[in-house]
Amino acid sequence: MHVQLVNGAPLDVSGARRPWLCYAIRTAGPGHVDGHADAHPAVASRFGLGPRLLTLVLSSALFALPAAASAQAADPPTIVIVGASVVNLDGGPAVTNAAVIIAGDRIVTIGPAASTAIPQGAEVIRANGRWIVPGLMNMHTHYGLVLPGRQGAELAGESEAALALRMAANARMSLMSGVTTTRSTGESRGADYALRRAIARGEVVGPRIFTAGETLNVTGGHGWGIGEEGLDSPEALRRAVRRRAFDGAEWIKIAISGGIADTHGDIAASHMTREEVAAVTDMAHRHGMKVTAHSGSPGATLEAIEAGLDCVEHGYFLTDEVLTRMADKGVWLVPTIVVAQRTVMEFFKKIGSPDWYLDRVASVGESHFTMLRSAIKHKVRIALGTDQFPYEPNDKTTATIREAQYYVEAGMTPLQALRSATIETATMLGIEDRAGSVQQGKLADLIITDADPSKDITALRGIKLVMKGGVVYRNELAREPR
């Protein structure tokens, strides 16, 4: 199937596994859209998208094609960022007043601006006095997030098409906020795989996505819905892991304890048996996949660690004993501290969270923060994740940046907090050889800030440029055309 773009360039979308991702838009280049439903009646009609919804999404610039098909065969563009300092994540001296040359999607040269030759025809971005930082990474995202309350009621019965559009909108805004890589930790109906493919093909703007697909739930456990078939035996869980491996997940997520969003039960309850967890980790590792667990339970987490768990999400009530074991075994922690602290309350008010939900948030906040302090003290490996949309407003910044600030408040240095959002997350994903730091040969995923976040983490509040794969998606700096 080919979609004819308004500029005349055909886009081959025959490989898409979700037809509702095939759409046509007026494109004015990266990050700019002028979309109208009357220009796309076939798309609206065929896939059941009302004109109002289609117009809203396109006119709000939620989708964009970074380049027309006719430009895909051209030589990769060269961009040179001049005058900024490059943050050193190893704690050494920064490269000051640097010239960073990017060709295509890679960083090819980093050197002093005074002695680095600018290639002929390169586009120059002047960033004098500013700081070049790796693109941020967020390891706990749900682009299709639905929580109890008014928002949940409004999204009840959401169609596949509407879900895909909403997730793509959230992905785009996440990238614009400076987050260039994310890990999805529980999505539905395969929309995360479709979104990841669409972003990789340049049909949708968003971060690089790693995903766990749908969470593996047992009957009555966290995330399970009435009427759903729970995975209640080691064999059922093995089959589910095999299916997610076939779908293309890099991770498996299991829910081994209760959670804030559950209407019932203890958040620290243990929902899966040791044998069930071991079945998941064994099958996942056979497929080269890692396993992470939603957990607030010390007992369930200890059992899961012994069964080969790779990562823990949240960890609300984890004890020193558990954290010591995690540090010894190299098990990662993704704290999502931001969802249980005071600055998140505006978000919950916005989505109409019910009183019972707010009470459960309040019940874990203090313990959650104490756990984070202890995890830092015990040198547990920490990768940043929020369990909010990465771009979600929080304390006059984004959830991602406020999460990093909480790490500093809990005992990290600014450099450690920055690493948790960059090279540490890349290491957890197994991509540290090509992402997570600003180095020659690595992907050109970076942001530019007014000040040095390795010295003051709040400098991340002053992002001026966002680049992913050598493409500038947001820029408030001066550009000199080729």
C-alpha cells in the first residue's frame, strides 16, 4: 500500500501491521504539520477516524515526517555545533568551546572549535557558552497510560485507531522535551510495536523505543482486569514470554506485587510464586530478553532476585536486605519516585483521580523516598524512569527532569543523576556502545542546555535544542544555513 503525500512523494506503508498507522499529512519539514481532515477523507473514512479527531491531531502538529521520500537517497546532511562545551560523564574535564560535527545520524568529530575545520556545505549551529549533553532516557513509560478516575472513564472503549494516535502524540511530545530513548513497560493491543516501527521508518516523530509489550499478569494481581484470562502457571507464563519474543519485545515485565492503581489489596502483597517467576526469567533469558518486575514487596522481590530477575520497577517498600542483594547481584532499580511525591498532585487533579487513589499515593510516598535514599547508599544500579509521560508537566519542568532532581535530593551528585538518565540507562538497555554519551562514533542523540547539568541538575530545565539521530527536532539557537 502507498500513501500519496501532499507534496507528491509516495510513502510505502505496505509493511505496517496496524493499518490505522497509514495516514496522509501535509508536511512542512521536521516538527511542522498543517493537517486538515478534508484533505484526507479516505484516511478518515477507511479507518473510522472522525474529521474532528483527525483535524485536531494533525493541526496540533502531533505527527511529522522528518523528510520527504525524494530526500532519502541524498547524502547524509552535515551539522556542526560550535562554541558549546561537551559534558564529560566520567567526571573529567569538559571539552570547552568545542566543534561537534555530525554526519547523518552519527557524531564524527569532537574537537576544539579553534582548530576543527568545518566541512564545506555544513549547517552551523552557534551554541556559544552552552552545554552539549546526551539525549535523556526514560525507562518507565506508558504512552497509552490510562489511570482510574475521570480520564479513565473518558478513555473507556478507546479504539485501536484512537489509541495509536494518542500514543504517537505522547511520543512526539516526549522527544520534544529532550527524551530521545524510552522503554515501554506495559502497553496494550500491540500499539507499542506499531509505534516503534513507525518512528523507525520516519513516519512518526518520537524517541527510540524499547518495549516489554503487555505486562504478564496473574489472576487478581496488579494490572489484571475482571474477565481477563490470568497467566496462572509456569507453563502459561512460558507461552506468554515466547509470544512476546515473537512480537519483538526486548524486555518482559511481570507484576509480582500490588500497586497504587489497584482498587484492592496490599501494595506490598506478593502475587506470583517463585516457580512462576523462574519460568519467566528462564524463558526470557533463553530468548536474549531481560525481565523487569513491578514490585513494592520485599519478600516477592527477594524471591524474584533469586529466580534471575534483572530489574525492579518502583520498589516502594524495599528494605536494606533487599537493596543489598540487588547491589550484589547487579539488579537494576527504576525508582519512578516522581509518582509518589507532592509535585505529582497537579497531574492527578488534572486527570480527576479519585480519593481512594490519592490515599494510596500518599500511603507510599514517604517509604518510597526512604527506599530511594537507601538504594543510593547501597550503590544499587539506578536507571531513570517516571511512570508518567516523559514530558508531563511537574513542578514547572517535566516529569523526567523532576525525577532526576529527586535523585539529587535523595543523595546522588548531579553527575550521578545525569548518568542515571543517560549512560546508565543505555547500559541497562545494552546500547552503551552506540548511545548514552556524546562521543565520536555514537548516535547523535543530544540536547543543549544553558548550563552544566553535571554540576547542577536543574540546568536540564533550560533545554534549547533537541537532536535525535542527527535530526534537529527543537531549536532555540541561531542556525546558519548551508
